[in-house]
Amino acid sequence: MTKLFGTDGIRSRAGDFPLNPPSILAIGQAIGERLGGPILIGQDPRASSPWIAALLKQGLDSIGVELEDAGMLPTPAVAILTKRTPVRGGIMISASHNSYEDNGIKVFGADGRKLAEGDETGIETRVGELLGLGQDLSATRQADVDPHDVETYRRTPCENHYMELLAERFPSRPWLKGFRIIADCANGAMSTLAPALFASCGAEVSTIHASPSGENINAGCGALHPESLIDHVRKSRADLGVAFDGDGDRSIFVSSTGELVDGDGVLLVMARRLKKDGRLTPPAVVGTSMTNYGLELAFAEEGIALIRVDVGDRYVFQEMLSSGAQLGGEPSGHIIFSDYGLSGDGLLTALKVSEAIVREELTLDELVRGWQSAPQLLRNLRVSEKIPLESLPTVGEKISEIAKRLEGRGRIVVRYSGTEPLLRIMIESDSADTNNAYADELLGVVEKNLRNP
């Protein structure tokens, strides 16, 4: 059986397996067989999204499963609308923060949650059967879908429905009146929606990177590239800057003085607010292996436990359900609130951060005061094959050796990316020089032992 699902759905270069026409048709059919119908489908504005949507529709049509087209929407909108409307599942076409050449298929159950691993395995098995049965899916059904003839993204009533679901969580009056915010929409799915919702709340909104072309999503902008947002906020002295990623499930922030605040900073602000209101029960926050060591120390000083899980907001959400934690998230900007979230929602997080600034009558700089991020080093090594690290004893010994040296002053995390062919190395300590030295030492061992043409 070919593994299709990573930590955040199926993802690859658009046009390559498993996002080539026969495979997409098979994936659509397998999803329809697994979930039934109707299925709600949304997409981000990258060039290949309408083409993939049309092929998925053909796969669903082949077994009589109806598809409800939600148009261009962020991933969290598809998740919550799948839960709140009478459908049997949801599909989001997006490669999140990746460049426009990539795309992906995220699948949600009727409850709006990402599919359980058992369901994903079932879909993978069925796709393998369909592609291996000698069915010429490409010849029989691909002919109807020419990428150049497919209708591009469009707005639908689902956008307003999603905005209404978010707005109902906040006061009905223009509670952000006079609040100045700059939104970097990453030329993605938030490009029309986020400015409209901020404005409806009374904010004075300026937008950058909000003109999707199909090929400019995440290109030098958004949550992964906040440099231009920082520059705009510093020049305008806005109250807040927010940068989304292409599919809107994450957001990071810039304070009025131009300081960057990532997901760890947001967790600190939100945890403090919940604790102050007596709602942080149990007194714990769910993070991941990438959550900064400095935040763990800051939480400990305030009597808050940090529960670490594997990278991926699905694992954060699962642990929140299991432990009863009210808050969880990742440094990348995926933040989940137990009173609403099913997955990371960049726009909900932006509203929560704005609310904290307005209600507390403090700047974002003041809200995050009192903690210091430990120096962190991230290195990525592109690999041709994800060889299990446990099968490389020399590499494992070196990782254990460095971990022992860091004990009490930092930590090391080595893992493969769930969405890209990368080995990720993260080292934190009290010294950037120490991080660099250990990373160089480990990479030397890795490159000698990992077959990597």
C-alpha cells in the first residue's frame, strides 16, 4: 500500500503522483465511498486548485456522491462548515504554506475533524486497488478536465456563513472601532475574507499581499515571510499586524513597535488571559516538540504545565480532547481554542489577539512581556528517502550524546517533515553559538550515514 497521507493530508507537486489525474480521480472515488455524501469542498487560490477540484468531482460523480462547492475558502472554514452543515465530510484543496507549484487534499469527517488514521489508511488502500485494477481512469474520465478551461476560484455564500460563525463569538457592536490593523493575506484564501471581517468589527484595515494570481500564494509574503509586514507596521505605527499563510490556518503577529510574535507568544498571551479569568482548567497548555524551551520555563514560573506532542495541529487537538486542556498550538501559528476550534484558525486567532489588546488596554509588547525565547536553531536537510532514524545507530548515538550535553539548559529534536522530503533538526540552548556547533556536529554524522544522492 502506498502511503498518501502525511501529517496534514495528501500533498505533492501538482501534476505529479499522487496529484496526477488518475490518482485524483481514484482519491475522489475512495473518499466518496468512505464518507458518503454530500461532500463540501473548498480551495485556496493556487493555479492548480480548480483543476484538482474538477477531477475530484468526477471521482465523486462516478459513484453518485454529490459535491457542494464552497469556492475559495480557508481551511478552518471548510472544517467548521463541514461540522455545522448537513454534509458527510469536507475536502480542502491546499498545500498550506507551500509555494504555488505544490498542492494538497485535506479531508474532514462529518464532525469537522481531520480523518482518523484508520480512515486515511482505508482511503489509501482503496486508491491502491482502483489504480491497480487496470481501470484506465485517465482515458475514461480525464478528458473532460482541461486545466485551461476550468473555472477559477469564485466566492460563494459559504464565505459569509463562516464570517457569521466567527463574528458571533465576539460583541455585536463595532468593538474594534479605531483599532488599526494591517493584514498580510499571503495572496491566499484570506485575501477578501479577513479584511471584510475586520472592517465589519469596526477596525481600520490596511491589506498587503491580497491579490491572488494563482502563482503568487505565499511568495515572499505571509506567515513564512513577515518582513514586509514588519516594515509596514513600523512605518504606520498600526496597533497590530497579522500575517496569514496561504490557506489561513495559521497566523503570526507584529506588535505596534514592529516586534514579531509567533505562535508561542500567542499561547502565552491567551494562557495568561484564561488563567486570569479562572478558565485555564486544567492549568496546562498543549504544545509540540517545536515549542520553545523558553516558553516552557515561563509557563512553569506561572504554574502552567506544557504538554508536548508531535508536530501537527491534529495531534494538538487530540491531546486537548484527551487532557481537557483549553488551549494548544504551534510556534508556526496554528492555535486551537477548545471553545471553538477543530484545527488551527488564523482569523479566529487574530480576533482573539485583537480582543486581548483592546480589553486589557495594553499593547501586544506589554502582553507578551516577562518571557524570553531561548536561542533556537533550525536546519533542514533535503533527503531522497526517509530512512527511519532508529535504523541508523550512529546517528541515534550522536543525537543522544548532544541531548545529554544539553540536559537542563536546552534540548534537541530531530525528525522528518510530514509534508516535505526534509530531515528537520532543531536545537535550543542558552547560546546560539552552542546551537550552531552542535548542529554542525550532528549534520556531519547524518551526511555520512544517510544515503542522500
